[in-house]
Amino acid sequence: MSNLDTKPRASVAGGLRDVSPAPAHQLLPGRPVTLGESTVVRRLLPTLGRRMVGAWCFIDHYGPDEIAGAPGMQVAPHPHIGLQTVSWLLAGEVLHRDSLGSVATLRPGQLGLMTAGAGIAHSEQSAPDHSPLLHGAQLWVALPAPSREADPRFALHPELPVIDDGPLHATVVLGDLAGARSPGTTHSPLIGADVSLAAGAKAEVPLEPEFEHATLVATGTVEVDGDTLSPGALLYLGCGRSRLALHAGPSDARLLLFGGEPFEERIVMWWNFVAGSGEEIAAARERWAGGDFGPVAGYAGESVPAPPLPPGTLKPRGRER
Ligand code: MN
């Protein structure tokens, strides 16, 4: 998934200023964003008032969408640096291709983890014979300084640990939860989990108190920390919680949990790039415009052009929005 805004704004993220060291309760409504030809996503991070939760720096939730007879997701090749993309499907599938030559069909319960490091390009599409329903989340994790220079990699993890502990049913997408660890490589301490709740069920999720956390409901409604959450918003929970009590509404529900050690380093985010400075962002833009990321083999069509840089230098300090 991509930020396909043709006039993207630069923002500074990271640092501890926005981190709540104590439990917090901040409901952040998402906004609809059109992606590619036909997909509308709910963008939940970055949002007004919050840019990161741990190293998580981008959360799009899309669907469930009926796409029978329609193109579905069609995101043309675009570049990334300085981040990992985490592709998580709840229904349907997405065909991933990248400039390393990877071709993978991502399906529910599987983790597609692309580590951009110094640079990679990819496309994401519904295949011509796609399923009638598409539902998922596209997530980015910011890389800390040393890992931003690493070689790009793509991994498809078809098997993830599933916690089945009384009323708690969860898949560990990334990081550790309740003693289970995802095979996905991480570069800072974090958690990403998909929790399933039967209608009316109550469950408690153990949390790492040193982490800040946030959650979204993907399906149904769930009472979390005194609020009834439904799809379309992100609830920021701050740090200092050792557990999270959940109570599903009258239908089966799915909830995605994100958390991580507060990301101390200040970073610059622009378009599909995360970097330590505006100069690195500008250099990556030039590389993409010059074709230096390499082709995404097998993709029929044009790549996403590099939008113009905003005027002025992108500094990891200064302008906040
Ligand atoms: Mn992308």
C-alpha cells in the first residue's frame, strides 16, 4: 500500500513529546483516502494529533469491500525507504511484486513483511481471479537509524503463532504476545496482534507496560477501556498498562492491537519514505525519478510518479504539521 497523494506533506515523527507515559484514552477518528483506482481506505495513522505508536507509523484499514467483478486493489509500483511494510489480510488476497523479483500472494493469517531498508519498489494488486471480498490492513513500521541502511528484503510468513488461551484467541503478527513470538524480523521492540472475539465474549490481553499501545476494531464492536469501539477509529492507550480488557458486542469481532517501545529518534516522513533527514528524502526521490530502484518485474503498467517535494528543507525538527 502506498501514500498516493500527489502533493504529500512532510511531517516529523518520533521523539517522546507525544508519548503518554501513563495510560491514556485518545479516540482518533480515521479519514477516508482513495488508493489506486478503486480502493478507499480508512487512514488511522498518521492522523491529527498522533503520528506514531511505538515504531508503527502508518495504519490503513480497508474493507470489507465487495469486489466481485471489480478491479479490487490496484496499486502500481512505488518506492519505500526506511520502513517495513506489514500486509495483513482478514479476507481475500493481495498479489505482491517487488524490485527484488519477489512474487507472493498474501492471504488471511499470513504475514507479508517487506523491509525497505535502503530502498525497494513494490506493487500490490487484486489478481484477475480474486475473491469477492477484500478486507485487510496495511501498516508501516519505522526503522531505527542503523536498519535504514540495510539491504531490502521481502518475507512471506505463512505460519504465525496463534494463542488459544481460554477466551483469548489471537494471532501474533509481529513481536511477542503471551509468550508467543512472530517469525517476522523486527528492528525495535513492538507488538502487532489480531484478536478474535466471539459475540459477547470477554477476554484480557496481556500488555508490555513499557510499550505504548493503540487498537482498532476491524469487525463488529468491542468495548475497550470504557468505550464501544467500531471500525473507523484508532484508540490510543498510552503506556503503563499491563493488560487490556475486551468485551465483544452482539456479533463476532476482530480487533487489531499495535504497540511498541516509544520511538525516541526523530524521523522525517514524506510520501512513502522514512528517513533521518530531508536530504535523504530528497535523494530517494531523485533515485525513484531516475529509475534507480529497479523495475517491478511482471507488473503491466506505469509506476507511480514521484510527486514534487514541498518547498523548503525537510528538517527532523521544526514544523510539526
Ligand atoms: Mn507500499
